[in-house]
Amino acid sequence: MADTAGSTGFHHVAYACRDGEATRHFYEDLMGMPLVHTEVKAVEGGFFRHLFFDTGDGSCIAFFEVSGVGEAPGWRSDVSVGNGLPVWVNHVAFAADEARMAEARDRLDAAGLTPLMEVDHGWCHSLYYMDPNGIMVEFCRDTGGFAADPAAAADRLTSTEDTDASTVIQEVTREGLRGFDPLPAQRTDQAGT
């Protein structure tokens, strides 16, 4: 990784995982991203493992498997629903061309994993899956991309006008959710309001 990672952009993005081997199987065997580095740190009463998977350009997606390092009991790795958000909010998108997307889909299909959903956003085509940690991952294939327009982007920061021209090719499926919930459970406000 040190020889191929650039000096700009992401070096790695890190998430938590509950099961390092299940995470390795998903990212290496099914997504096609080789495990390139693992660090283990023993601490009094526990340990953590830091796993790095090459996303294809020298940058990595990384995961911490933690045990006895200060994590709360019952902590959740599903970063969206676990934080009270719909499943699609926090996710990671990997750049793909048609071949990479098809190869990954074939491996995931062969393993019995159904896409969560598929969407043509107009400027890209996206295929979404749930990883074993409840994190939504996306293969994103540009189909023209979008034109950078900083002024319009800034103007829309206060707008509620619908500008999304996406076409859903495959709706969210229960099978694709892999047992995770699409929306957070309704919570009662503890302040009594």
C-alpha cells in the first residue's frame, strides 16, 4: 500500500466490525479487495485488530475488531440504523467500471447474497449491498458523472426543491438487508416531551 497510495484523497476509511473473519470473507473473497495488512494491539484486558483491504487503487477500507478496549456493552456496527438513521445514509461507495461491477455481482450472487438495491442516478449507476456489519456498500459506475457546479451546490444547501432524477431499478429487498433493519426503531423521547 505504501508504494501505491497517493498523497491526496483517502488513505483509508475505518469502521468497526464484530467478526474479523466474516468481514475478511465479504471484502476479500466476495468484493475482490485483498486483505493487505492487519495489526493487532494487546492492551490490558483486551485487544484490537485493525484490518486493511485494498480497494483497488492503493487506498483502503479498514476495520477495527475490538474486545475490552473501552467499547460500550451492546455496541452496534451498523452505523446508520444503529445511530437512528435509515440504512442508506452512512455508506461507502467504491468506484467501478462495468467489468468490476459484474465480477463482484457474480461472486456475491454465487455466495447467495442479494443486492440491497440498484439505482440509476442519472450521472452514475449504483449497486448496493450490506456487509456483515450492517454497513451499506455501493459499487458506483459513472455514466457521465456530474458537472462540478460549486455555486449551485452552495445554493442548494438551504433548498428543499427536489433535484434528484434517480430511477430505482431494484427496490430495497429483505434478502439484501441480510437481517438488518432498513429504518431505526421508533424511540420514545426520554425527556418526557
